[in-house]
Amino acid sequence: MTLKDKIYDFVRESSHAELITRGIEDIADDFAIGFAEWYEEEILAKGDYNMIAKSKIQLLEIYKKEKGL
């Protein structure tokens, strides 16, 4: 399920702005942590200098594609 799908499903099922805001924040936090862990484990730990040289936007797109987000 993509990040967009997760947010859409959460908003669709919620009726309170505060709850929606907290839920979206949780989704974003989980996504950010997942990206940071992936970067650390898959890029830095392996010393993949070709990947390290890529922009953060490029790395984010690679992460999303690999994770099906």
C-alpha cells in the first residue's frame, strides 16, 4: 500500500480533525524512520558510494519504489 493510500484510508475513516492530524503525523513519522533506517542499512552500511552521491530526492524515490510506497 502506498503512503498516499495509507493517508487516504486514514482520512476517509476519520471524522475528527485532531485525530486525522495525529494519524497523518504518525504515518509521516513511520515513513521518515523507515527511510532513515533503509538509508543507514542499505546505503551507508554497504558503502555504496554511487548511491550516496545521489540526491536525497532520488534516494527517496528509490526507497519508495523498493518498498512499494
